[in-house]
Amino acid sequence: MASQLSYWVLNVVDLEKAAAFYGDVFDWTFSEPGSAGGYHVLGSDPMGGIGPRGESGARSPNLLAFQPDDVDAAIERIRALGGTADEPGGDASAHGRWIECTDDQGTPFALYKPAV
């Protein structure tokens, strides 16, 4: 049986800074803090959120991929906000475009656009 992502959490060092970064890059809005101190991303599908990693890095971040409407615009925005993004390799892969990134705190994530 195939599985699909049903919930995701990015564990970050600074929740407020992460909410500002991802909110600006992806136009996300967030819930009030939950019992564990994290935020749900409102309207996300699949459902997900950001949670506290702690300065000791006790929880490791998960590498998750996001599919923005415009990958190139997202790359520019990530870099403008202090994150990093690999140079896009174009649409050469049979599977699509995969760009590894970090946010402005060094949390890894990726951008993915499936091949058409």
C-alpha cells in the first residue's frame, strides 16, 4: 500500500523567526501556539506546522519538499530573506526539479516541481 505525507513538522530553533520566514516565502498563516509550543500552518494540505527544536538541537529537522507555484521566484525570495538555495538544475530530470535549500536559521528543506 502506498503512503502519502499526512502531516509534517519543521523543527526550528526560533519559532517566531521561522514563522516570519516561511510566512513570507509561502504566504503561510499560523494558528495560536499549541500545547507543545508550535504552530499549525492554517489551510495546509497535507496539514503541518513548525515546532521548537531547541537550541541544543535535541530534535532534528526533517527534510521536507514544498511545491511553490513559481520555483524560480521562491528561490529568489529564499535568498533575499537570508536562506540558501542550490542553483536550479532546470527540468532535465525525468522526475522534475529538486532544489535543496535552508532557511535563515540553517534548517534544511527543498523545493520540488514534478516533471509534467
